[in-house]
Amino acid sequence: MRSTEISVRKYQFCSKIIFLLTLVSMEGHSITKVVLLACGSFNPITNMHMRMFELARDHLEDTAEQNIDDVDTIKYAKKRRIEENHHDLQLMLLCGADVLESFGIPNMWKQEDIAEIVGRHGLVCISRSNSDPHKFIHQSDLLWKYRKNIHIVREWVTNDISATHVRRSLRRGQSVRYLLPDSVIHYIKEHGLYSSESEQKNADVVLAPLQRYTGASSS
Amino acid sequence: MAARRVPLVLLACGSFNPITNQHMRLFELARDHMHSTGQYQVVGGIVSPVSDSYGKQGLVLAKHRVAMAELALQSSNWVTVDEWESQQPDWMETVVTMRYHYGRILKEYERSVGMHNNSNLSPQLKLLCGADFLDTFKIPGLWRDDHVEELVGHFGLVCVSRGELQPERAVHESDLLSHRRHNIFHVREWVKNETSATEVRRALRRGLSVKYLLPDSVIEYIHRHNLYTEDSEMRNKSAVLRPLVKQAQEPVKSLDD
């Protein structure tokens, strides 16, 4: 399950859903707002994806030891526009350890993009027991430079509901109840998504980032 | 020609303190598996929360555990909650609970099927459990040998493995279980999911989120009744589990005899 192939397939840009979670905190007299952004295939979204937001929020709250005055739900955040006059607004990329490790795949990422993401913004990485993100950061000069902006959240209780597994179960007519919301399961059934045919889509296509960056320097 | 299938009901006993998505997954996985054997048609599932007299540390009142299970299973069209076990004055052995439910199921079945078709296969009731359950058979004084024999030999187990546990090994290491291995069905949970009620309670005590680990309605109930605090976890802390007391008092067939 931990092969490069799995990580690479995650970056199929077939659909990208942006989730915003707003955290309002008081630090002295200034308000620091953190918004977590998760990019990915969400093919389909599962309870595990949504757990990531919960874990990240708990971690950031805990680390900063700040009180949460008002927390927007995803529903409200989607409708809100982030105002320009909010200074101290921080946008951080929320991801799993596999995304962090994908920084090391040649031609997957532009180095300057990685620098901008971790340097200017920040990363919240949910890690499982079988990955060692600290070691990975240690082994990368670029990541090491911005280590203060990389927050590692340990997922003590493994909840490994991968979208791949969900698609596999659906193909085989097996139940995926309680792995993703009932409403999503209903949608999938209603539209007949996830069959053997759908899994073959893009089978011989090269991932967009790899097409774009091949030939560029990867160091 | 379609082979006739045995109508099967799955019973899960346990604390359900609280019920989680993982508990409900057990039913889904077990149903898929038993169907795929070609021999069974799963016709129902029962969640039977243990009574308060079980004496396990951190156990909140049965009425709450039953209420939460009901909320969780509202959207299920085949699994229900039964509070018979939780309402008995003393802790009930699993086998006794099974006998009670089997009697009900059989009566219900005979009533609906009638006497005109006696070639129908009789319904069966099997105990649905996780892999760690098999290990409890090894705990001295927790199980009566004759009960284990009836549970595994007469009724049967559907055991869903979780995480790193190896249920096949537990069966192999026990002569009693090994002898009845044909009646122990192993279901593999490929999704590594270590969510447990213990972890959920831990998170709740610490004010951490448990969203997406259990249904929203159950989380709401927990907060409304302020269940699962440091105090609730201390309940029964020094108590001995009821089965150990009860069975020590009865003449039990033991290997030491």
C-alpha cells in the first residue's frame, strides 16, 4: 500500500475540492486566523479525509494553547470570502505523510513551489505509525530550512480508510457503510460511479505534473 | 439452480461504551463475508449492550449505551438494538443471551414460515466479534468450558480481525477452539482501523474531536448528557469483573482439577 504508485495516482487532477476550515484564535490583542486547505483527488471523499481536519484542528489548538471563540463549519466557510483586511491570516496545506513524501518524487513538484508552500504558508501533516515524517524532513535541506512551519500531527489511532479501498469494495459489491457518509454512498450508487471501467480511466496517461515538469531540474 | 441458504442472524455482545462506526462496520463486513460463502443469507443483526453489573471500568449506565446504539442504528435496515441483556438483574453469560435470542428467532421464524414447507433450512444465530474476543477465552475464570463449547460448537462465531491481531493463531493455540474451527468464520478487515471505544473515550476526556468515528447523533447525545469524563472512567476502577466473581462461586470444570 505504500508504493510510489499509490501516491502518484492521488495527484490525478480529475477533481479538486477545496475545503476551508476557519480557526479563530485570540493571541493578546491580535487575531490569527488559520485556514486549512486540503487538495487531492477525493475519489471519493471518505471519513478519513474529514478526520484529518478534526485532528489538525485539535493539534493546532493544543499547540497554540489558544481559546477558540468561534469556529466556522465547512458549510459557512464555503460561502465566506476571506477579507483582504484580515492581517495575520495564515493558509496552511493539510495533508497526509504520503503527500509530504511525494515532495521527493522527481518531477512531481517544482522546488520553488515546495519552498513557497512550506516557507510562506505552512504545512500540517497527519502521520501514521508506519511513516516517519520527521526523518523525511531531516533528510531534505529544503524542508529542514522551513521545519518550523511544518506541523506533524500523530494519528495515534490508525484510521486507514483509503479511497482506493473504497473503490475496490464498491467494484466488488461489498459494503462501504460507515467508511464514508451515507449521503455520499447514495450519490455514488445513484450515478453508478466506480466500476471496473471507471478504474481503467487514465490507465495509460501520465500524470499532469510529471508531463509538465519532466526535463526540469529536480534538485 | 440456486443453493438454499441458511437464514442467519448475527449477535454482537459487548460494552458498546460507546458504540462506534467500527462496531457497525463489523456487521457490514460479516454480512458480506457470510453471503460470499454461498451458504448463508444474513437476515438480521442484533446489538446487545452488556448490563451495568458487568463491572467493567468506565462503563456508563446501560440506558445511555442503549440509547446511543439506537441513535447509531436508526438508519440501518437490518441491525437493531436489544436491551434484554442490559435489563437483567445480574450479568448474563453470553451463551445465556444467545439462547434467549435464538429462542425468539426460532419462534418468529416458525410463525412466519408455517408448517407447509418443512424443507426450509432452520435459522442460525452466530456470535459476531472482533479478534481480541478470541483471546479472552484464555483468561482464567472468565469463561466456563461448557459455555465455550456451546458457543463455538453449537452456535458459531464470526470473527472480524482488526489491526495486527491474528485470530487464526488464537484458534490454533486452543484445543477447544481448534476442534470447532469449522464453525469459526474469519473475516478480514483490510482497512486498518484501530478506532476503539477506549480511544473514543480518551479523546472525549481530553476535549478532542471524535467526529467521523461515530455518528453525529451519538456525539450530540454524549455531549448533552456529559458522559465520558475523567470521573466516568474511574467508575468500577477497583471492581472485579462480574463474570470472574460469579464463576468462581460456581463449581467450574477447570484444568487444575
